Amino acid sequence: MPEEKLLFVINPVSGDIEKDDLKTQVRNFMKERDKQVEFFHTTGENDKQKITDKLEELQPETIVAVGGDGTCNLVAQTIVNKPIQMGILPLGSANGMASELNLPTTVDENLRLITTGKSKKTDVLKINEDHICLHLSDIGFNAQLINTFEESDSRGMFGYTKSFIEEFGNAQPASFEITLNDSTFSQKAFMVVLANASKFGTGAVINPEGKVDDGLFELVIIRPESFTEFLKMLVPFYTRRIHTLDFIDTYKCKKVQIKNPERQTLQIDGEIIGQPLQVNVEILPRRVEMIIP
């Protein structure tokens, strides 16, 4: 019986683990289980096509994203609608999808899961034809916060807190025109979330009813009108009650169009995309086969 083949796609700049040591750990683990392992290191230059070519060459049964949400998104792009299952070694600064799937926290536990876990097909969002979203995307405050953090010299929790304070002080609601379920309405909001999942990598739950395999996504509009209302969100974020607040609107969708005349920043799975004038989103049900506990 031929050996099962696995391709590990490693983001070399994610996390704080020495990647050569990690590769040795992976090789040893898989060798003991008679599995063949290949590695691909991302460079930021034409990675999607290079991974696609590698998949054609190797024909692996499993591909593993080694990094954070951006790496997971990149890997998923290459296997949409393909009979290849996807595992995750969550080693990024944000591991929202891994948290959503309740994956273990250690490398050994995740390697064990990759070799013994079950799989399920999960939905993806198609955004503006050129992008997919596995987890969470948003327009406005959070996306701009991510952008500010990435451009800053500070890293870690200190850097994130510094960026949050800076963006919070500058935050203003923006105007959006939203079309869903054959209805169009205008709305001022600090943030519009496109949620295939329920929570951010920080553990903050933005969409308590979110499921990654239900054939729907949620549009969450956040429109606090005062500093006090901003503060009111803190506890509900971590008690799965955010949707009960009067200034949070949630809509279940299969398709939505958002006009963004003030050019608010868009992020997809933690990666800044830009400031598009229009964002078109639709659900693609059960397109990626994920390994889960």
C-alpha cells in the first residue's frame, strides 16, 4: 500500500517557533507512521500558483497550513472544490480558524489530529470574485486597526494595545449602502463584519450563531453612538451576548452587496485587501474539507 503523502505549507515569518526544528519534529512524527512529507515555504511572491503546481506534482491526500489565518486562507484557495483535506498547525499571531475548530494548542497534538482526526466540508465566502474568506472579514474599525498594527514598529500585545488606542481615538462612523434579500438600505457604522465563523482569534465572539458549514454567513453591523456604548461591548464579546445589544444588527445571508463610498479598509482573514468602493459577497457551501477533532 503506497504511503500517504502530506504537503506542509510553512509561513516562515509566523509565530516564534524555529521552523527547522519544527520540520524535524514533523518528519520524525510522520516517519513513525509511514507517511511521506514534503514542505513548501511561502515567500509572498506568487505563492498560490507555486502551491497549486506543487499539489499537481505530489498529488497529496492532505495539505497542512503552518501559520496563522492568512496562511490558512492561502492554502484553502488552492484546494477549493478539490478532494484534498486540509489540516492546520496554528502558529500565527492570529489563529482564529484554529480556535473556531477547537484545535489543540501543541504541535504534537495537532500532528496527531492531522493523522487521526475526522474531516468535514466547510463553507467559504467569495468576496469580489478574486478572494475567499474562511473565517471572518470586516470593513471599518477592525480592518484599520490591523492595518495600523502591521505598519507600526511595535509587536505583541503592547503594539496591539498601542494601535487600538490610536485607532479608537480616531474612530468615526462611516456610511454604507447595503443590499441583501432584495432590499437596499443605508447605514452608518463603525464596522461591518462578514462572518463565516463566530469569533476572532482573540476569543471575542462577534457572531454567536455562526457555523462554518451551515450554507449561510452573517452580516454583523456595529453602530455604537457613544463611548459608553463602545464599553458596553466588552463583556458581551466574551460571554457570547454581543448580538443582544441594541446597536448590533445581525442578518443571515447567502449574498450581500456593500457600497463603501468613504473607502473604509477591508480585511479578509487578517490580511488587508485595500479600500474597495464596493464589496460583493456570496457563500460557497461546503467547498473545503477541514480536519477537525
